[in-house]
Amino acid sequence: MRVEDPRIVAALADLGVELRHAESLADLTSLGIGGTTDLLRITKHESIPDLLNLLDSHGVPHRFLGGGSNLLVDDGELPWVVLQLGQPDPDLVIEGNIAHVDAAADLGRTVTYCAKHDLGGMEGLIGVPGTVGGALRMNAGAYGMQIGSYVREVKLYRAAARRLEILRGEQISFEYRHTSFAPDDMMLAVKLELPSKPYKEILQGIRICNEKRRSSQPLGQKSAGCIFKNPPGASAGRMIDELGLKGQSVGDARVSDRHANFFVNAGKASAKDMLALITNVRERVHASFHVELEHEVVIWDA
Ligand code: EPU
């Protein structure tokens, strides 16, 4: 979708929003899949309510993009513009046991920066690509921990109320790969309260998690992490593996040989290829295990 109306273009400039024409979402997502649209980069949180009023009043549909690491975007010319937060400097400030983190901050860098300040707890998240905002929205977790456990406060744009709000940790429910945020809420910043731990100890935990991840996940390849959530008491990866589906492909979309719940873009996979592979695998799992796998990856259908 193109933003060409000069009134909108001028209003965006007034709001400090940077308009980037014809961005390829394939370049902004870890899967390397996705069509083209205009991208609006937000420089000031305070401008968001006015920005959304502007887009709504001109009938411009929009989606919020985080780090693009858990996202499968449709092919071709996309029927909505994409909003993304610019990265403030600094994006992370430590005060005692509290880390004040901007939603656009890189998750891995946040884990290591906190570690250097003797703040631990998030070792399991090392190696999880994406932004802190994305991790927060879906309650990212690994190796027995989840980010939600450390959230004391979240600043967000509440789409339903059309304003910026601050929620306390207790007001948010964090479950397995799920939170009580509405799909159109936009994470802006978070206060994490982290346990004190000596840097050396945290580093050891980080090394162990890195090693586990390297040995079991296809890290060098284009993927969106796990495609399906694990059903209660079971592992989607193990079920897909047991069916012998590693290496199964549709075009360049392929079930990883290393971890069967990772689907990789082995070349020039399209969203159509990836969606067909997801459907095939779901059907095979359903037929054999009578389990309906739920997507973990977020799908933006045009
Ligand atoms: N397994 C297989 N074959 C495979 C993959 C896994 O037999 O191809 C077996 C493993 O041997 C293990 C069991 O399945 O016995 C579980 O596998 P793993 O430890 O790799 O964990 P997972 O349940 O597949 C979850 C998260 C990952 C997270 C890891 C580590 C989900 C959907 N996945 O994977 O998160 O990194 O645990 O904590 O919850 C993600 O969310 O994108 C993600 C990658």
C-alpha cells in the first residue's frame, strides 16, 4: 500500500514519522518472506495516538511490526502500511534491579547488557531473535523461563482506548506463548525487575543455553523459530520428527533437518509455499496423533 495523499504525507512529517516507500517485508523478517508496502517509522511514542487517528480518518489500514522474527507475511503488494518503532538512544537504562527497556531494543543485547550489570534471570532468552516488545507481547520463553515473570510495568498504546497507558505486571496475564494484550496493542517500553547474580554465573548460564540451542536448532538458517506451539504435555517438534517429515518441502519452504518444528526458507520460499507446508504438516500430525497444532508464528494474510 502506498501513502501518496499529500495531506497525509505532510501530517506524518509533522508527527516526526519517517515514511519509507516500498519496503520489502522479506528484508525485515527473519524468514525472509513477505511482500512490499510503505513503512512508517515512529520516533516519539507520544505521537502514536495522533498517528493512528490520522491513518484511521483517511482509511489507511495498518499493522505493527516488531523485530519480525516470529512472523510470516504474505507475498506481493500488501494491503496495509506497516508501523515500526525507531530505536531510541539509549534504549536500555539500569537502576538498581530494574531495567528500563524500550520495546524496540534487541532482546539478546538486553540479556547481555543486564548480565554485565549483574542482573540475571533471562539467560534462557539468549539466542532468541527479535525485540523486547515482541518477546513481551507473546511472552517469549525458553529453558524453563519466560519474560513475563520479570515484568513490573509496561507502557503501551492501547488500541481500544486510543491512548498510551501504563500497566502493572499484575494487571497482565502471561501464559505459555500468550498474553492478555489485545492483538492491536502496541508495546512501547517495559520495566523488568531482575534478580541480582554475579556476571560470571550469568555468563555460564548463557553459555549453556547457547550450546543447547546450537546443538538442537537451525540457527544459521532463515526461520521464524518454532512454527507451532507445543500442545499440553507434548512436543510438536518430536511429533513431526516421528512422522519422518524432516526435510519435507514445498518449493523452498522446508522442515528443518535439525529441529522439526522449525520451518526454514532454504532459498526463495514464498508465503504460499510456507503456508502450504504448514497446512500439510498440520494435517499429517492430525491424522496420526489426533492433535490440532496451533500456530506459534504470527501470520499476516493479505
Ligand atoms: N525433538 C525431536 N525431534 C525434533 C525436535 C525435538 O525428537 O526434531 C524432541 C527433543 O529431543 C526433546 C523434545 O522433542 O526431547 C523437545 O524438544 P526441544 O527441547 O527442542 O524443545 P521444544 O519443545 O521443541 C521449546 C520451545 C522453543 C525453545 C525450546 C527450549 C515451543 C514451541 N518451543 O521447543 O522455543 O527454544 O523449547 O526451551 O515452545 C520458539 O518459541 O520459537 C522456540 C524455538
